[in-house]
Amino acid sequence: MIQVACSGCGARLKVPDEKAGSRGRCPKCKAVVEIPKVEVEAAVGAEEEAEAAPARPLRAVRPRAGTATAPRSLHRPRMGAHPAGAADRPIAPVRPRSGRRAAAPPKKKSPLVVILVVVGAVVVLGIGGAVAWFMRSDEYAVARRTQGFCEALKKEQTAKLADFFPQRTPEEKLAAPLGAAFMGAFVQAAGGLEAYKIQGVSVDGDRATTRVTLVLKNGKSNADTMTWQKIDGEWYLDLDAARGGKPK
């Protein structure tokens, strides 16, 4: 028999001679114990010396196929070190932690959505182009001039009314204030202008007409037709039409 001391708990163990050179596990602390190789004579002497001391039987441990059994201290890998054979093991998929949802794949845009977006963009561009064209048109310019004249008439700004008449010649410079004063006096006689509404604009070359309804403060309404003429790119009231006096 071979007497061995456990490196884990210090227990003295007896092992048969045929186990020499192998490894076993301590029955007390389960630590792996190296069984040394001894000569036959040394083993006999050790057996005689160990007969007086009590000993516990050693349970043999079967090593796993393809791996070597080492003491417990040798099985602890160092920090950052990879265990033997780890590179050959398949990598298991990582499961998401409870409470966390895996990221969903991006959704593909439907062709119908793309078509609707394109059609909407074309419609918006078309409307914007139409509005821009109208704002540059003569109809828009005449409507704006008519609105400015009615606002000055409503606020009784007689001096500003003269700016809506042409003043190229001395005759026109004299007639413009008279026409403005006539229109202002007519509105003031009715107590002032309460409101106005532009009914329509008609342009024919360098001449245009606007149909305006004037609501006076005395409760009466007058439908007036203003005649405009285009001079040097700007629209002015026709003096000949304004000399007609009272709005129609």
C-alpha cells in the first residue's frame, strides 16, 4: 500500500500499489491527490510504517476523455485567460435579457406611399407655381392698386389718393389732386366709407377695369367701376373716367 497525504485537508490516505503514478480524489475534501510513483521496496517499507496510523480509503476518479486531471489549484484560470479547447467549442447565441426587446428590422416603404408622396409634391409645386404666376400677373397688380385706393379713401387720405392718378404732364399734375379731392368729398358727404368689396378684375392689354362695391356709413351701397391704364409698367386711374364725377 502507498501512503499519501492530501494537499487539501492533510488527511493521510492509503492507496493500492497498482494506483501508483495516477490521480485520485480525497474522500474527505474531494481534492485531487497526486499518487507518486515508488519502487517496490520503498512501497513495502512505507506500507509497514503506515500500518500503525489510521487511514481512509481513497476513491478513484475517472478522468474525462481527452482531458488531463489536475489539482484544484491548477483548474482556476487566470483573469483574461481562455481555457483549453475553448476555441474549438461552438459559440452559443446570446439571448436578450428579460424586459428588453430586440431591435426590430427596418420596415420597407410601400410603393403606394412613395407614389402618394411624389403626387403630393407635384400638386404642391403646381399650386405654388400658379400662385406665383398670378402674383406676377396684371390682374393681381390691378387688384392690389384698387385695394390701396379704397383703403386711402376709407381712411380719408386725400393727398394719398392723388398718387393713384397719372402726373406726367402739367395738365395731369393739376387734374390728379382735383380728382382725388372730388372722390374724397363724395365719401365724406355720405359720412365716410364703411367697407368695400372688389367684385372682379378685367384686363385688356394696357387697360383694365375693376368692379367695386362701396358701402357708405349712411347705409347706402354704390357699385362703382374703376378704369385703369398701364403707364411705364404701373397702373393708374383713368383721368377721363374719373372726371365723370359720381360713381356709377
